[in-house]
Amino acid sequence: MDDHIASDGIRIAVDVAGPDDARTVVLVHGLAASVELGWGAFGVLDRLAAAGLRTVAVVAVQAALWP
């Protein structure tokens, strides 16, 4: 997962998977989950990959990854 710093100083984590030229699905979650818990554990990431889609999963809540 890549760590990005927004212009206002907030850290945002982004997990990108799949071909660059594929149709893209952006996944955003919140609360106290992570990309793996929110999308990976239920097979969503695997099903989207199997469909040939590119996924961009954004961690919307800083507390999900960092204290």
C-alpha cells in the first residue's frame, strides 16, 4: 500500500492493482477497517481482478493504519 500526503497534510493510503489500461473501480471505506478487512476478506478485490478491472482502494480514515 502506497502512502500519500494530501495538500492539507493528511496521510492517505492507496492500494492500486490491475492493468493501467483497464477500466478502474475506486473503492473507499471508512470507520476502523482496512482495505484488506473491508474489501479483501470478502473476496471483492479477487472478483474485480478476475473480471479484468483495475482497482484503486483508498483508506479514507487515517486511524485505520496509523495511530
